[in-house]
Amino acid sequence: MRLSFISVGAWWVLFTLPVFVWVKEKRPDNVLPFGAAIRAGGRELMGTIRHLRTDKTLLWFLLAYWFYIDGVNTIIKMAVDYGLSLGLEQSALITALLITQFVGFPAALAFGWLGKRIGARTGIFIAIGVYGAASLYAYFLDSELEFFGLAIVIGLVQGGIQSLSRSLYGRLIPPGRAGEFFGFYNLMGKAASILGPLLTGVVALLTRDSPLAIVSISILFVIGALFLRKVPANS
């Protein structure tokens, strides 16, 4: 298990080297002092929030994204703990995680192709539906084989929902302000790991039923889908 951390570190170093060696960044003409940079960043953030108050389409999407990506992040973070609560071996859980990653790469490419054909919004709806169904099916899991099958299903949509979300968001943001708005988008993505663990924890505490706690995650996908419906289909 400890060797896996070495492999991850080697992976990061290997694929960071090309950036350090070949990517050259132009130094800004006017470098702000630290305090001024903090104030400028604060003003930019407030400007982003003010724009969201007037752009309802963008606001609806971000609300939808916050809920459904919270569900996605919760499943990623709690999959191993849930498997352990079912009595599955740790080696089987690691295998399931690897299956998800190996399936996820080609599936993300396939979802990109699908998004071009049917639209990013429709593709996200499909992924949300799969995630919701998977969280419901998790209630009936009782074997390693079924856990592996669920890992494959999750892998089919995990990369796709993230890539299509960025694609749709990129079409909604104002021209020339991509850095500002994607910074806000990434901030929301990082913060979207709160409701899911809280929800599953409360349900597990009240019911003493781990499968039912996992099922509760489906609520986040339902709310996310309802907000996403308010985003025009031609966005």
C-alpha cells in the first residue's frame, strides 16, 4: 500500500517536468504588491458575484453543478468506506477503484463525442441519471462482483459529467473573463464536498443503516437535475 504513494509521486513529477522545462510564461508588466493583489482579487470576486446576480442562466447552472458534483464527490470519497461496511476485502475495493479509473478515461472521450451530438446539457442529464440509479442500486449490493459492476457503471460517467460540465459552463460565461469565472467554478467544485458527507452521516446516525445512507445521496442528484432544467437547452 505504501508503494502506491511512491508511484503517485513519481507520476506527478514525470508529468510536471514538461511544464517546468518547455512552458514559458511571460512576466506581467505591472506586478502588484501582495496587499494590492489581495484587494484586486477581492474586487474581482465581488464583480463575479454581482454578475451572477444578473445572469440567471449562469446562476442556475452553478447551483445545479454544486449539488450534483457534491453527489459525485461524495461517492468518490465514500466508496471504499461503504465497501468496508459491507464486509468486502480491501484488495477488492482497490481493484474496484482501478476499474473505475481505467473505464473512466475512454468513457470521458466517448462522452465528449456524445456531447457534441446531443448537447452538453443532455449529456449531463444522462450522467446524473446514471449516478442517481447507481446510488439507489448500492442499497442492494451484497457481493464483490456487484461492487465491480457498479464501479464500471460509475467509471462510464465520472469523467463525462466533469468534462461536459466544464464545456457547458465555458459557453455560459462572459467572453474575455474565462480566468475569473473558471476560478470561481473551481472554488465551487472544491466546496462541493460538504452536503453529501453531512447527509450520509446524519442518515446513518439516525437509521444505523449504511446502505440507506448511500441511497440518500440520490437527493443531491435530483436537486441538481431540477436546477439544471432551468438552464436553456440551447446553451
